[in-house]
Amino acid sequence: MTRFWQTGVRGAPGTVKRIDERVRLHIRPQLGTVALRDISPAVLRGYIAALEKECSPRYVRQILTTLSNIFETAIDDKRLARNPVRAKSVRWPKVPEDQREAWPLETAQRVRDAINARYRIAVVVALGCGLRQGEVFGLSPEDVDFARGVLRIRRQVQLLHGRLYFTLPKGGKTRVVDMPPSVAAALAQYFMEYPAVEVELPWGGPEPDRETKKYSASLCPSVLAFQLGRPLLSVIIGVPRRHHSGEALVRQHLRIAVDRPERSTAHSPQILPSGLRPVGHACDRSCTRSGQQLPRRLLRASPAA
């Protein structure tokens, strides 16, 4: 089933890994021994019913998307005439509306207070500037322009198969975001307390044979920080697992911008999706004035390192 398709799979290493997991865990075990021409809508209806007993509706749809791509490749190669996954009688499960919420400021303060002092600045930068976790760890002092009050987001750090690597920010695009004065002051103090060191990691993926790049970094990335961060949030401060991601800080950043629309000209109801779904690159220069209010409150009564 996947012999001709899998060699053409492209994307970020994490994306390729997730696609491989869907095929290995959910497609090959159930359909791998069936010839493509024998996979009919009737077969798929039973297959989907079995998936729905084991997986969430969202994940079932992701599996079906991968399966549909396999059939589309077979059609392009003239091995099939139709894609049975797209048949009208093959009903994909509906995904319930996922209304994710931003962390309350008090939760963000508890996160800041609970984590190691060396990584505490990550909460301030993520909340004040709308950076994702990997972008915070990829930030170098060279990316901080104190004179202009901006951060240049040029790379992120990702973890795959227990190995860290540098790569471009999500979507393969660099960007510039505004840095509120309170974040600038916190970063300046942080750089004095934790002088930058040179970090060398593979670029573009975790494979040892990849080209490596070096950057100076104060917020040194570590496998431990990536792996323990989310479980610790549950144990230390009781944040539900569905809210562990740094995207919650991005949503909080966006919520402050929306709460003060008169001070943020670029955000309108047409631009911001329902429920403030996390879009890190939307937190750019348009969020600056609104973002200036929040970090000051976050830094107030900050515990000593």
C-alpha cells in the first residue's frame, strides 16, 4: 500500500514522524494486507467504525487524510481510478468545537514561579511577545534589538527522537516582533545573570549527519527542559494537560490585544479566528502596545532567582 507513496513524503521532521506513526500504527495493521483495488467504501466504513473506538475524532480525520493521500498517489500513478476515502457514503467523524482558552494571568504567574530560575524568562518572553516554546529556546542575544525594541525570530529548537535541532520557525518563515519595554528590561537583566554560551546543533533535523550551526544562547535548550516541562505543570500547579503547550501563552498574548482594540490597529474580528486559536506569527508588530501592559503585571513581585 505505501511502497510507492512513502518515498515521496516531505515535510518537517516532526510532521514526517507523525505521518509515519499513523501509517505504522493505524493503516498498515488493518489495511496493509489488502490490495488497493479491494479497499471499497464498505471496507472503509467498517475501518472508520473501528478507529472511532480507539481514537479521538480529530485523530481519526488525520489518519483518513493520510490514507486519502496514499490513494491520490495511486491515482496519479494510474494504479486506481477513484479515491474510495472520498466516497459520499464514507462519513468522516465530526470534530467537536474546540474552544481553547488562554491561561489566566494568575496561572502564568504560577508557572513562572514554579519553574527553574534559568528558564523563568521563557514565560515572560512568550507571554509578552507571543513566541512559541521552540522559538524562545532558539532566541539568541544577537536577535534582540534593544535600540529598536524588536526581536528577530530567525530559528526555533525542536525535539525529535530525544535529540534537539535548529530549524526555521513554523511555516519556514522568519519574522520580527515588537518587544515591550518591560520584556526588554527583563531580558537585559537576564543576559547579565546568565551570560550567553555557544550552542551547536544540527540544522533542519536531528540526524547526526546533518550540517550543524552554532548560535550564542543564554536560555540554553535542553532535552530535560522539553521533556519535563509539561508533566511538571500538572504536578506542581495543576494545569490540565490540554493546556500545557506554550500556545496557551500565545493565546493570552492575543487576548490582551483583543481586549484593547483601540490600541491595536491590525487586529479585527475578521482577522482573529473564533476562540483565539493559537497563531504565533500573528503576534507581530500589531500586538506591541497591548502587549506592553501585560509583562509589567507579570514581572510585578517576581520571586528572586
